[in-house]
Amino acid sequence: MPDAPTPGTTSAPEPLGVDLTPTGHPAVDAGLARLEALDGVPAEAHVAVYEDVHQQFADALAALDQD
């Protein structure tokens, strides 16, 4: 069982080591790369990136409907 951090201290986030497989769609792969870059970054920094990538994915899906 891992040791709990000492009260009043924070430990550095540990990378999850999740491997991402390219999709072949440039917009989706760019979004996945941004998400992969968050590995090991404190969670409070994730929200803005999640929101931006979500919008990029929604735009990519909307573009498919227009074709």
C-alpha cells in the first residue's frame, strides 16, 4: 500500500502512462496529443484543456455532418 502524503504537503502527480493510438484524423490526433500532454500535470490545470479539446472534437463531428 503506498504511503499517504504527510498532512500539509502535496506530492507530485505521477504519470498514468496511457498509450494513445493515432486515429488518422488530424484534428482528433491533435486533441489526443493535448490530452496526453496532461499526464503528470496537476488536475487543476486539466479543466481548461478538457473544455478546449471537447470543443475541438465537437467541431470535428459537426464538420462530418456537413460533408
